[in-house]
Amino acid sequence: MQRGAPVRLDFPSTLEMLDVAQSVSEQVGRAAGLDDESLHWVGVAVRESVINAIKHGNGGDERKRVYVEFTPLEDADPPGLAIRVRDEGSGFDPAMLPDCVAPENLLKCSGRGIFLIRSFMDELVLQRAPEGGMELRMVKRVQHQSA
């Protein structure tokens, strides 16, 4: 891996690729300077976003692709890791996501992925991708330890 260069994955919509995406996130995140706790949360966020892209974005259609890009933010202050996950689905309006902590949604078995990702990551943007589909952009920053 070239220092500071993005790492890109492009794979069919299959859950079998989850471990690969998470493993790459850990390697690139470690190289970007993230600590073990941050790497854990990035791994959870990557898994959730890839699952969403496969199940909700691409509707489980293995002919459609999922694209994941990891970019170390070495020159940022503080440095960190930017991740982009894109599907080939029809997209959705992020403002229309149901509130997963509303009483009527508490017992539902899905609908918490974006809420969790927003909790774990330092930045999150959901938008329609210029190439088509929906994209999720997230950033995890290096946490400076106080002495």
C-alpha cells in the first residue's frame, strides 16, 4: 500500500465480502494511526454500511456492485481515515429515515445501522452518488491521548 493512497474495493453484492472489507479497514486504519478502539468502531461502521449497501441499496442483487474506498487523511489535523461506501441502487432520501429510538420503532429488528454509524464515526454524510446509487461518506479521526 502506497502511503496516503486510497485503497479501493469493488465486489458483487454478497455478504461473503464483509470480512474482506472489515479486514482492509483495519489494515488501512492502523496505517492511518487509529488506535485499537477506533479500529473496532470503524470495523463495525464498515460492516453496517456494506450490509446496508448489499441488502437495502442493491436489494441483494449479486449482479450489482458495492464500492468501498479507504483514504488515509495524513495531512488533516487531526489525521484519520475517510471511507466511502457506494451501491448501485435507486437511493433514498436520508431525511426520510425513521427514528430508530422512537417508541414505535424500538422493537423492530432493523433500522439502526445509520444510527450506529453516526454514533461511532466523527463525520457522516449520506447522499446520492454522482456515478449513480447511494453513497455513505464517513471519517474517523485519530484520538490524541492526553499525558
